[in-house]
Amino acid sequence: MNPGASLRLMRERKPLVHQITNYVVMNETANATLALGALPVMAHAREEVAEMVRLAGALVLNIGTLSPHWVEAMLIAGASANEAGVPVVLDPVGVGATSFRTDTARRILDVVDVAVLRGNAGEVATLVGVEAEVRGVESIATGDDAAAIARAAASTLGVVASVTGPVDHVSDGTRVAAIANGHPLLASVTGTGCMSSALTGCFLAVDEPFDAAVAALVAFGVAGEDAARDANGPGSFHVALYDALAALDPESLDGRARVT
């Protein structure tokens, strides 16, 4: 598990990361992907997603804003990715808030081979039947701890589960890694969860799913720490976050990782 080596490889290869994401955070995730060193393509038209995904190193499906044609596009893209051997990240934004979101996420998991499921504790808990409160797209409370939720999701759903929160947890059903990098200001900016899913796609293009999920959260957490250093609040932090992602040093990233 070497986040620095993965970051270096990703910047050398500059993989295309195909993202089907919502309009609200499309600019955020594209900028974060570019700042980290990969290349984003935001495509959701049913007429082109199957073709586009075959050019990509990874596919990120984000259900933040849904309508039937978006869902159909995600299923088409997922099937094409599986056929081409392109790994898939699913971000189940707001699962548990409405039945449409929950049913859509479960449908994708049923028909698409998802490599990494990246969500907050409430979203992931809902998908494995653990009691959770989700208000809008925010996780309010769960009836279990994040490490247990990650392990249960990985074992039950056959994915690498990446559960983000004050301390992030990644599990493949056997291993569980806790990542303590980050800063509270990450929770004050809209779209940081979606950014972490986009960055997971960047690392997934060059690494196996468990290590990619851990590396993405280490890199994003370290960038959050750096951005917060001189920030006066959420606004200046938001701007500084892109600069911090671009300035990440592969040679020092491993030494700053707080992973247990």
C-alpha cells in the first residue's frame, strides 16, 4: 500500500476518468481530477456513454441528481465498462433519503460489477440493511461503527467498501484500513464526498481496488490538511483545496499517511 507510488504512476499515465455525475458537483469533481493529475470526461448521454467508457481508465457513477434517462445511461456505461475491463466506482449519494435513490443504487449493484463503493456511513449502512438516518445527502447517524459497516458492505455486496467520515474506513471484507488524514473543513464544502469518489476513480485506473481506495483517501485527506493551514473559512479553504491537490508530493505522501 503505497499512495505516493500510485500518485506518481497516475500522474505519469494521466488516465481518462469517465464520470457520470450530477450538475451541482460536475465542475468540482472535474477540477479535482485535473488538479490531482488525471483527465476527466463528463459524459452522460445514452448515445455515447458505452463508447466513451471504453476510452477511460475508470468509470465513476454518481447518483447525486437522478432522472430515468440518467439511470439508463449509468447502466449502459456500467455494462460497457464491465465488458471492457474498466473498473467502476459507485457513489450512492443520498441513499436512504428516498426510495428512488435507494432502489437505483441497489439496481446498479445488482447488474454492474462495481469495484469500489464510496459513500458516507449512512448511505453504505442503508445498502446493507443497517439502521441509519440520512437527511438529504448527509449521514446523521448509524446504528453501527464505520469499520463494521465497511466490512459488512464489502462482504455482502462483493465490493471494496470505502466509507468516509471523521475517520475513513476501507474494507475488502477481510482487511479493514482506517485513514485518519483530513480536516473538519472538508465537511464544510459542498461536493467533497463526490470529489473523493472522483479521486478514487483516478487511483483505480492504475491500482487494484483496495489500495486505490486507501490511496485516494490518504491523498484527499493530506490535501485537506494542507488547504486548511492558511484558510480563513470554507471559501478560502475551497480554493486552496485544488492548489493542495496539485501540489501533492508523491515522495512525501507515504510518510504523511495516517493509516492503521
